[in-house]
Amino acid sequence: EPEVTQTPSHQVTQMGQEVILRCVPISNHLYFYWYRQILGQKVEFLVSFYNNEISEKSEIFDDQFSVERPDGSNFTLKIRSTKLEDSAMYFCASSELGSGNTIYFGEGSWLTVV
Amino acid sequence: AQSVTQLDSQVPVFEEAPVELRCNYSSSVSVYLFWYVQYPNQGLQLLLKYLSGSTLVKGINGFEAEFNKSQTSFHLRKPSVHISDTAEYFCAVSDRSTNAGKSTFGDGTTLTVKP
């Protein structure tokens, strides 16, 4: 079964450093998402991406965050200058279409900011 | 805007017993409803979803959920649980009117199945 893959599975970074989390969505999907889950808290929507642009973003997704689809297969989340509170599990997801369609999640990338 | 309340943070249950995980939502617009499961150290997997039609939805692994519009609830049930059902379960909603597929998640319910 096709799946969303994410790398790295775990990254430790120093506060202030830039981090790029990578994702390969399912190949025929058109919508891409990033969610995050701070340890012990709920899964929170960050951003959705469609047709090479952001279609919606949450208040969490401030100027420190950016997303990119640099080629036909990868979808990346960049955090420009990490803060301690950015430590979380980051989930990439994709769906064939938008609302109501099944969103397939990757296994997540654990980011630890020290 | 939507919100999701999962009424039980932890549900311990014995193997082969029935279980119900409760979910209530609040929204000013019509929504789609989802249940996801997260096994330890894994990503989120869709259990089932309600889009329209029959209010009783059947999903994978023997789970089902019933959409109750008047009570704004979408409770998840399984008649007989297994040890392997031990996991975190998340209820989620998304706005029918947008194409973005953004979902709002509840806090999660930890289901622990004991032998």
C-alpha cells in the first residue's frame, strides 16, 4: 500500500538553528499537509499546500516556518530559527483531494530542540 | 471554527470486553468526522470517517462509530477488544465547505486493553 514517508525520524538541533523536515507524499495526491504534536498534547494543523501554494495555515505557522515542494516528489517543512517550544513530532500528510478525503499520515519526525 | 472534545483521556478495559470512546464536537458549519488510531511510535492511521449517508459507519479492525447530529457526537465503539487495540485514539473534524482538508483534532483517548 502506498505510504507517506518522512525523514529524518528523529532530529536533535540547537536552539536558533535551521531545520528542514522532509516528506515524500503519495504520488498521485494533490494536497499536502504538515501537522505537529507536542508531547502529551493534541495533533495540531500547521499548513496545507495545493497547486504549489499554501492553501491554508494556522496561527502556529508564523514567519519562522515555510514549506516547499522543490521537485515532483518531495514536500519540505523548514523552521528558520528553532525555539525550545518547537520540540514536537511533526507529521506530514497527503490526500488525493481536499476536504472529506482520506488524509494519509506519515510516521512523523521527532524534533528535539536543545 | 471547530472544536473537538474527547470526554475520556484514558480508558482501561479487559480483553474481549466492549468499549466506547466518546467524542463531541462543536462547529458553526457542517463537518466531516474522523477517527484515527496511533500505535506506539507510529503515525496516525484512519479508522473510519463519516462524510454523509448512513449515520453508522464501519471501519477497520472491527470498529464502528455513530454520528448523532442532534447531540453533536461521534462515539467510537468496538464490541470486543483485543490486546492489540491498545493505542491512542483521536477524533477529528474538518469543514465541509473548504477544500483544504484541514482537520481539528481532539486531545486523544488512551485505550489500554488488559489481559
